[in-house]
Amino acid sequence: MAEEISWSDFERIDLRVGTILEVHDFPKAKKPAYQLHIDFGSEIGLRKSSAQITAHYSKEELIGRQVVAVVNFSRKQIANFFSECLVTGFPDENGDIVLTAVEKPLPNGARLS
């Protein structure tokens, strides 16, 4: 288990819902990954993310899917690509990522509270 944090620590993490608009192969990534372009609504806008989710998801089934992402991380360079948010998920028994999902459609940019 991770170190215990306070409520104020948790409040600093900005988790938002966004809709995937574009998915591209990412051949320069060390591990199989996609480049995602995600719409987080008018307040945050479009963000890019690299996601190692190729084992469970095709590019076609990701288009239009809502995801939960941390949007207040600093940009991270991965090969020739800058990831601007962290899409969340859980590893399965093989370590392949299963995306965190929302139960019903939400407005892009909705914040976890």
C-alpha cells in the first residue's frame, strides 16, 4: 500500500473526464503505446497523452471513448512526443492496462470530487 496522504494532498490531483478524439500508433515508444488526443472541454481544452493500452484496445474502439486522466502533471517527453496528461487505468493479471471508465456519459472536463 502507498503512503497515507491527507485530504489536501488528494485535492491537489486534478482528475478529469475527457473524450478521445484521435488515436495514433507510437512506434518510437519503448513499449507498445498509442498517442491519444483527448478533449477535456472548454476550460482545459485538448491534451495529448501516450498510453500503453494496445493489449486491450484497438485504435478504432478508443475513438469517442471517455477516459479519466490527471491533467495537472507537468508535460513529459516520451521519445519525440510530449504527454500532457496521464490517462488512468489498472493492470490486469498480465500487467496490461485496463482503462478507468465512467459509468455514464459526462461533460468533458468534469472533475472527480
